[in-house]
Amino acid sequence: MAVKKIYQLGSDILRKKSVGVKKFDDQLVKTVNDLRDTLKDFQKRFKIGRAIAAPQIGVHQKIVYFNKDHEILMVNPEIVEKSSETFQVWDSCFSFKVSFFVKIERAKRIKVKYQDIKGNQYIKIFEDDLSELFQHEIDHLYGILATDRLKSKKDIIMREVWEERYNK
Ligand SMILES: [Zn+2]
């Protein structure tokens, strides 16, 4: 069990670009276990959240980990296609402690090429909520945060207001 510190908005750690995973070894297994433990701990404490990217715990490797009902691990994810159709979402982040939300635009569908923990290749299409989620997580691998994608300065609201409006 290793719950790691999640770096917060303003930290330079979140701005550094990640490198591709080359070795599918014990170190990768350890990082994935840390991501799993850290995500579960956050979900328990904050009652929200679906996924985490390795740079958020200070590991600058291209790894994204999702866990909500089921688990999806993406090693070296790459968006190979994006729909021109977009939609607006209220997005937040563990690195904001999910204390506020920003309204941003994301592609409705994405096609992602990625590997699993053993290096096997996959290509999958994700739509709607999973599409915007994985765009968010893959952004982390390039040092991009949800706040960078704000179009209007007014499209930022506290979690409390978001819950009143959308999560009744
Ligand atoms: Zn995030």
C-alpha cells in the first residue's frame, strides 16, 4: 500500500512532459500499484474521481489509470483520432482537490492507441464521459491542466455551486 502525494495546481511538477514507458518491468508494476492506491484513497476521502495520471504523483512517464466499477490502465496512450464534434463539460482535477470546476470543450469521441502492463497494444474508441476523461488524463502527460483550456474567465465555479446545480 503506497498512497502518494498528489501534486497541486501551481506545482512545476505538473508542467513537465512525461516520457514513454520502454520497460514493462517491476518498476512499472510498482507505479501502477501506487496509482491504484492513491486513486482509491482519494476517492474515499473526497467521494469523487475516476482516474489519475502518473505525473500527478511525480512520475513523469506516460501512464494513465482509471478505476470506477472496472479498471483501465493505459501505458503510452496516444490519441490517434478525435471527432470534430465537441461537447462542453464541467471538468475538475485531483490536482485542484476537486474544489472547483471549469467549463471546457472536449471532443465527443476519441480513438486511443495504448499498451497494457505487459506491453500488448490496443486501439479503442471512447465516447462522451470516458472521452472527455481520457483527454483530461492524457493532457497531464503533456503538462496541460484543465484550467489551461478555459475559454471564458467566467466559466469557473466552486464544487459547492456545481453540486447545487448539477449533482442534486
Ligand atoms: Zn487531472
